[in-house]
Amino acid sequence: MTAPGGRGLGRARQWRLVRARSDAVPPSVRRFMARARRRRLRAALPWATVGGVLALAGLTAWIVYGTSVFGVRDVRITGTEILSEDQVRVTAAVPRGEALASVDLGAIRGRVAALAPVGEVVVSRDWPGTVVVAVVERVPVAAVPQGKEFVLVDADGVAFHTVRSRPSKLPLVKVPAPGPDDQATRSALRVLAALSTELRAELSALVVEGPARIRLELRKGRAVVWGDATESDAKSRVATALLAREGDTIDVSAPDVVTIR
């Protein structure tokens, strides 16, 4: 059956998409849509910022930790006098070329601290490619004769360096086996710390033959019998006051009852 005009009833309709002109959309709808777009942008901005920061941080971490861009190129040693810079550098064994951020500073510190003359050590990074090893060496307070040589001892009794000739500015301490755990060494250092300037100027050697057999050997063959290391401050004051008296031996082992002979 044919409809008037010759068109078939079964013919499908043909649709065509037509873009509406901008003025066909009401202004209120356009404002609403613009606000919606701005809200979506504002909501997405923090996430985009965080993503960018994380990506930058990841790239930076990879460059710093995973590449040799900031690798170790130099090792700087400071504070050495007894030790040479080469001795410290070899002992430190800093891995050249390794990423500076990954270098184990604690391990380096431990290796250098094991050197006898080292009292303290600080290891740090100096960007972009330097490891700094700052050494503080032990300070000698006495020289202990050992055969034809002399062992330097610090205030803790640590014997840390051997020299062939006696250092002129250090007092001579005679103990059999110098060391931080040696009772004779500890007693000698305790007495030495209590000596007045006048006694130090006259001192030739501090001798420890036993716990209660400590004596000072002075210039011109004089001596001070000290006894043990107790009351050393009082003994020092008394002995100093008696230096001008005649007599070869000053006995201050009992500082309240002093004898000179």
C-alpha cells in the first residue's frame, strides 16, 4: 500500500545531527556548564600537582641514589698530624664512583676510628661528590719509655703512638705496661694531673713501682716520695711549698706529716 504522495509507509526515517548555534543554548545553561568545568579543573588540580611532585621526587631520587651523576669523586681528609692523609684515606676505603647519597658513613667512621692515634672522627658528605673525613687525633700527656723508644699516652691512658726520641715537652712516666686498663698507668695520670706548674718544671720522671710506691724524680737528683695516688692535690700543694727547702727527698706520702731528708 502506498501513501499519498508516493511515499512508502515502510521507508525508514533519515536522521541528521545538527550542531546547535551557541545562541540556541540559554545563557543560564552556559554559565552552569562553565562553572561545572571550572569545578572539575579545580578538583583535578591538586591530584595533578601531587602526581607531578611525586614524579619529580622519583626522578630526583633515581638520579641521586641510582646513578653516578652525584658519585664520589674525591675524599678530603682534615686534622691529621701524627697520621698521614694517605693512611686515613686507605683505611677509610671510600668507594669511588658510588652514589654519594648511598655511601655508608658509619662504616667509614668505624674503620678510621680503629686507628690508634684517632680520638674522634666525623664523616660527612660535601655535595656534589666529596666525602669529608675530619679526624681529631689523641693528645699526648706523657711519654713512656719502652726499650729505646717512647710510647705516647693520652689522658685516658691509651698508648697510641711510638717515637724514637723523647718529646721534650712531655713528662716522662715510667710504668711497665701502659694502657687504659693498667692500674699503674691510671695512678700515674692521676698524680700527673694534680702536679703544680712548679713541680712539672722540676720533674724528670714520674715512676710507679707499685700501687703505693709512686715517686717523682726531680732535677739535680732530688725526689718526692708520693706514696699512692690518693690526696694528690694536697700532696702537690705541700711538695710545691717545700721545693725551696734543703734536702734531697721530700716525703709527702702522708701530707699531714711531711719529712725532708
